[in-house]
Amino acid sequence: MMNVPLTVGSLLERAEKYFPKKTVVSRTHSGIQRFTYKEIGERTRRLMSAIKKLGLQTGERAGTMAWNHHRHLETYFAIPGMHAVLHTINIRLSPEHIVYIINHAEDQVLFIDEDLVPLVEKIADQIPTVKAFIIMTDQAELPKTTLQPAYSYEQLLAEGNPQEAFMTDIDENDLAGMCYTSATTGNPKGVIYSHRGIVLHSYALGLADTTALSESDVAMPVVPMFHVNAWGMPFANTWFGSTQVLPGPRFTPKVLAELIAEEGVTITAGVPTIWLGLLKELETGNYNTSSLRAVLCGGSAAPRGIIHAFETKFKVPFLHAFGMTETSPLATVARLKSYQSDLSEEEKLDQRAKQGMIVPGLEMKVINDQGEVNWDGADMGELLIRGPWIADEYYRDDRTEQAFQDGWLYTGDVATVDEEGVIKLVDRTKDLIKSGGEWISSVDLENALMGHEAVFEASVVAVPHPEWQERPVACIVLKDGFDEETMKQELMDYLSPQFAKWWLPDDIIFMKEIPKTSVGKFLKRELRAQLEDYFMKQN
Ligand code: AMP
């Protein structure tokens, strides 16, 4: 067979050639803008020539600090397309961590959204490798800034070459992108993506039994483009010629609901907290969601209750998937097998609320002290994954040794496997609640609680206990109109037939909001600290 390198630039070239009329809908600070792939292609080529003129060299890193919009999409292809490395920076990290990762990646150039300029100005004197700041503004004039030297994105494009060629002389194993993932302790860890990994992962997103992305989709990644490349959707959707809807800065559930209705979105992707917010909006407004063929949910466990609500109230199919920054991210998808159609509705929902089966191309195993666990849905162990779009190291980081062993990624997630080979994540190793020598799954308790009509958000964490070592405590945000006094007992009564007695939370605490991570997951570390304070004050 021919040994043709798989490269990121070729993905956009295909869209330019075969789908020049298809569009990218981009919500920016000044409103909705529309571009065809012909225009995106030309703008990307101009950008490529401009950043070369600024001095960016092969293999060097260019950072982006940006929301989901067309300019960010252009950097996705221009930077790897000239054989440099696209480093998407999580703008919600603390300034200290942002400084750390820019220095660790040695970014030479920074692309910055207009509203994030003040954030970068505050750290500019701590990031000496950065030689140029490119401001992504809709305005003709560059906003006033202390960043030096600063360039206007559109001005650079105006001066760039619309025929600049994507580099073809690229080893497919070379770096194309990188993204840092938060660690439980210490600094974020850098994950690097090769050209080959990105292209193979794009194939995986197109498989009928995974997310089935295709030309006919109108795809709206709500998951940020700074979080595992918006789950790889911008690459795959461009390649397949799908219409893309990029929801831009500081969107609200209302904005998302309107975009779905007005643009006819067929597939959208994000973490459960986004879908909880959207669900609330859909319940109050009157939106047409009939175009949706899938709400793709990952990043945290999709509560059974959300799946049920989307599907029964709004006839919107829900699709639960699992992945990590280290896995590009698509690793497992929860779909029923064809012969499972005679399961009861409840059983089907149970199955689809699991994380699912490993996608074609990857391998997994779940191990504990005794070796591989039995596929009985009960034995628990750590999930290991390997395959051509799984990272094999952290960038210049000695934490590599612990996470990557014998050709496997040790995910740090604890899972069971059922007779069908379907995995169910029980917890992160660090979030499992160890009570009296046994393990309690916080995820199972959360799932059950979020199935109750009064519960908006639920997060269950361990608090230290003198006798049992740890005990679960549930933190709940109630929906409007429900009363804390009466709900405490009602929720306990609701849980008790579903779980063994020793699994039941020792307490239920009501909150206005559950602290979230920079990518919208429940921040259990912070919650545990808050609860320790709470119990200290009580005792
Ligand atoms: P990140 O690298 O930030 O995307 O985080 C990856 C981690 O998120 C995984 O190791 C899991 O702990 C968690 N995660 C991702 N998807 C799911 C899911 N569908 N269900 C439960 N946890 C998930």
C-alpha cells in the first residue's frame, strides 16, 4: 500500500475543493458571521503566509486563547498546515497555570480574542518566549493595548498570500497540536497530538457506530475549542464538509437554544452541565429542536435523568461518550447492540447511561490487583487504553512514567465491564468513597439524585469519618420552587430503596451552585474543602 502521510492541512484542502459552498456559521463579539469553505480556505492560506512572515518556524508552538469561532478554526489549519504546533490554551485556568503552560510549551506567538487581551496584559512580562501577539478582533482598528508587538488578525490576513500552500513534506508522526490537562496536584500536563493521530481520530468520529459525523450534519461543538480540540469536531467536520456552527464567546443556554432552532443544528456536543442548562431553557421557552439527531455528552457521566428528559420531553436523541485529553478524546460510545432492541425501556436507558464500548481502532482492558477483571458488571479496576490516537507521553514531564506503562495509558478511572464488553465508570480513583474498607461510587449516587424531579445538580463527595474512614455527603442544587426543609427527607426516602444502606449519604447539603472546573465539570476537590470547613464548624 502507498505510504501517504496523513496531515491536518489536507483536511481543509478537501473542504475547499469539494465543499466550497458549504458554510461555517460563526458567532463573534459583533454578531453572527457566515463564511464558505472557499473563504475559510483562502483566509487560512493568508494566515499561514502571515505567521511565516512573523518568523514562526517549523515545529515551534503558537498558542491560541480564544472562544469557538471562525478565526480559531482557521488557526486549527494554518498552524499545523505550515508544520508548526497549535497549542490551544484553556482560558479558564488560573493566570499562574496559564503562565506555566505558555512557558512550558515555549509559545512563540499568541492568538488572543479581543475580550481576553486584559488577561494577557497582566501576565505579559512573565511569558518571555512570546514574540508576537495577534489580536482576533472584528474591528478595523487594533484595540488599545500594552501588548508589544501586537498585530491585528484581519490586517495580517489582508497582507497575506491567498495562494499559500499547505506543507506536504510532513512526517505524519510530527506534532500538530497540544493541549494541557489539569492534574489533581501540581501543574497542568501537556498532551501532544500528531498529524496522524488527528486524522485517524477524525475517521473515528465519522463511523456510523460512533458519532457518524457526515456532510449532511450541521454540527455545533459547544465544548470549547481549547478543550481537546472541541473533541476533534472542527477537524472532522471540515474534512467531511459538514456545516459548522461555532457558538462564540460567553454564550448562554438561550443563545444555544436559538442557534439550534435557527441554524437547524443536527448534532451538538458538550459536558453534562451545559445540557442541564439547556434543558432548563428548553423547558421555559418554545424552541424548535426537531433538527437535532444527537446531543453528544461526555467529559463527566451523563446522568440517566438528563438522557430521559431530552428524549421524552423533546424527542432529542442523546448520545453518551467517554474520553480524555490524552485520548483525542473519543474512546468509548454508549450505543445499544442490534439484538438489544427487546430490552425494556428502563434497561435500555441503563445501558445507554454507561460509558459504552471501546470504538474501533482502540483497545481497552480493566485491571486490578488480581489481573483483568471479570466481565460481570461488578468487578472494578482501573481502565487502560491504547491505540493510534492515544497519547504516549506528557510533553517534557516526568509524570509520563506513571501514566504510560507497557504501551498502555493508565486512565486513573475506575470501571466495571459487563458481559457485552460495555464499560461503566464508577469513579476517578481519587473520587471513590472508601467506607469501612468497601468502595462507594459517587457517580451512581449522583446519577440517581439527578433523576429526581427536584434536583438540578448533584455532586457526591467523601468526607473524612473517624470510624468508617470516609462517608458520602451529597451536595444538591434544587430547581426553583422546591423547598430545602422538605426535600432533605424526601431525597433520602427516594434513594433508600435504590441502594444498600451503607451507601446512603450521611448528609444532604443544599447549595446555590456547585463549584465547577475550567471545563464545566464538578470541582470535587473544592467541594471537599468546602465540606471540611462545614463539618469543622458544626463539630
Ligand atoms: P479531560 O481530560 O479534562 O477531558 O478529563 C478526562 C476525564 O473526564 C476522564 O478521565 C474521566 O474521569 C472524565 N470523563 C470523561 N468522559 C466521561 C464520561 N462520559 N463519564 C464519566 N466521566 C467522564
